[in-house]
Amino acid sequence: MQVILIKDVDNLGGKDEVANVKNGYARNFLFPSKLAVEANPSNMKQLEERLKVKAKKEAAMLAEITKVISVLTSGPVKLTAKTGTSNKIFGSITSLQVTRAIRDQKGYEIDRRRISLPEDIKELGSYKATIDFGNGQNTEIDIEIAAEA
């Protein structure tokens, strides 16, 4: 019997997938637990519509991510830090500081957990940071650290 899964089911499949199962498993477990529905023509049409809507949302999200990436890579993000006489920073630059600088300079709110810095930034200069947007979308941005006046 073919069923359309409503929720993820272990060892069977994920949400919105069509799976072949035995009649008893479907009638005695999947249907009463509301984990699946029968794969009849009307339910298949509903599934196709849900998949179309999902694809449109993903395409819109990818377009937005591409727009954000183009703005972020257009120029470096500039930060200032207190330094000693040998151009070493007091403390280090963190992803929270980078997030605030992106918000102030580029106008986008990026979660600090999505930003990965190469190492502890303890000296002035230029660095590259990686931002992970999920779905395999990553970008590198330039960060310039300058001394406070």
C-alpha cells in the first residue's frame, strides 16, 4: 500500500514522501497515529501543491540570501579596537562585535552563531570571516581592524 507521510517516521522516510508499506502497518499504526494518509489521487494532488509552495518559498529565500551575500561582499566591515604600543589589541575581536558592525554598516542582522572567525583576532589588520546561511550557502567577508583614535 502506498502512503504519504505527514511527519518524519524512523526507518521509513521524511515528511511529504511517498512510501510503500504493508496494509496492516498502515491501518494499525500510521493512520491512527496520524503519521500518514493514503496515497489516493486527491491526496497526491494536495502533496504536489504543498511541494510547489515549498519550492517557491525556497526560491524566494535563495534570492534573498544572494542579495544579502552581494551586499556583504561589496566591501570590508570595519572595526576599531583599543591597542597597545605594539599594535596588539587589548582582548580580542569576537563574532558579537562583527555582528554589530555588520548591522551598523551593512544594515543586515546576522546571528553571531553563524559567523566563524579564523582564529582569535588579537592584532590589527585584515581578516576573513565565514558566514553560514544554511542550505549549503556560505560566504566569506573581509574584516578590517583599525586602532581607535
